Amino acid sequence: MIVRVSEARVRPERFEEFRESIVSAVRGFPARHPGLVAHEVLVAPPHSLLYVSRWRSEEDLVAYAGKNWRDEPVVLPGEEEYLLGPLELRHFTVAPLD
């Protein structure tokens, strides 16, 4: 499993509008991306929003984000108008606890 974290630094005056836009946009992702195991939007107002997604495999991430999935975030149309800077992207693998 691969955990993908996209962090947006949002203009504080646009935070709530951006949050609503992202939640609306990703709501249908599980139906469109079968390799998406789970996802959530985490918020830390006034300017930080994370989209956390868990993917079954690298192949599933390539299908979602393209061959440069490790380095290039998926940016929704018009998203940049809300942001203070580029999205920060990180990936993690899950370490077994047993």
C-alpha cells in the first residue's frame, strides 16, 4: 500500500471555498479509481489542507496520477487561484505493526 499526501497552503480568505471545492471534487474518486483503497481531506485552518489517499499499488497510482506520480501532484482546474504556492507531495509505504 502507498499513502499519498498532497498538502495545499491556501490563501486564508479562500480557505472555506477551497475546502468545499476539494471535498466535492474527490467525493467520486473511489468509483473512478478502483485502486484507491481510502481517502480523506484533513484541514488545519487558516491555510493548510491535506488530501490523503491510500493506493493498493504503484500501478494504481500510475493510472490515477500518470507516470511521474512520484514528483508531480494532480492539480484540479483552477486550483492555483486558491494557493499560496505549489502543492507539496509526499509518499509513504505502510510499515507492518506485527
